[in-house]
Amino acid sequence: MPVKSTAQTTDAPERSSLAAGRNLLFLREEELRLAQDLLFFGYRDFTAGADEILAELGMGRAHHRVLHFVGRRPGITVGDLLGILAITKQSLGRVLQPLVEEGYVTQTPGRNDRRQRLLTLTEKGAALERRLFDRQRETVMRAYREAGPAAVEGFRRVMRGLMGEQARDACDAIEAPPAQGQAR
């Protein structure tokens, strides 16, 4: 008995999408749970080395995030950093104040708007941020080498897909050339 092609049926788009869905086995619940496991374990092991360094200094991951983003965008305003971190001023203050007091970050008034506070890493802050980055760089480099270029691009696409619009916008802003008055 000849097989009808989907083009000969009146419900061709429906059958075509069902067939495509069968090939999406990675969308099954068990595969999605495995993805969640991978994210949890990957994050745990990715942060472990940096966490050790931070613990020696009485700091935590919130301090690391501030050091990272201020290092990525020297001269970033407190307002922009709040947007990237998606935290309250009070929460940022609890993390930023000790970083400033201990000489890791400097705050200077904005050039055009003196109410703005521009944040930059000091030499001490840049050295710590570099130490934390170097510790995590090895983990990422090893994983990228093992996975290969196509997987790296796929990883980037998946990670962007996991981000909400605000996080994607913040990521794009970090990668964009600095605004006038900001050094990189």
C-alpha cells in the first residue's frame, strides 16, 4: 500500500509539526530535569574555586558579582550596576560599602551629574577580580575545549534563552562599547 505524503493531506501542517515534535526528545521532562541537574552541578563546581578565595577574605558571591561587573565596565554608575544585578540600593550598599572601605572599589562623582556615583576597581580590586577570573577561566576553557566551537555557540544561545529580557539587555550593554565618559 503506497504511503501518502503529507503534502497530499489537508492537515499537512499539523502532521508536519507533530513529526518535528517527535524529534525534540530533549524537551521530554526527564531531559529537562537532566538539564536542571547539569545547571546546578555546573554552577556549583564553576563557583567553588572563587568561593574559596572569597571565603578567605570574608566575602561572598555578591561581592564577586560587584567586582566582576565593575571590572567589566570601569566607571559604571551605581544605577547601571543596580540594573545589571537586579537588586535594591540597600542590598548593593551592604556589599559595596565594605568593598569601598577595604580599598577594592572607588566611587567618584559623575562628570556631568555630580549626584551620580561612578565605580571603578582600585589596583587591589583589579588584582582580586583577576585572581577570581583566573580561577574560573580554567574551568570554562577546559569545558569549551572539550565541547568544541559548535557546542560553545549552542551554550551561548541556551544561556541567552534562559535569561529574561532584562538580563539579555544587561548582557548586551556590558558587551557594547562604553558610553562617553566611561573608560574600559
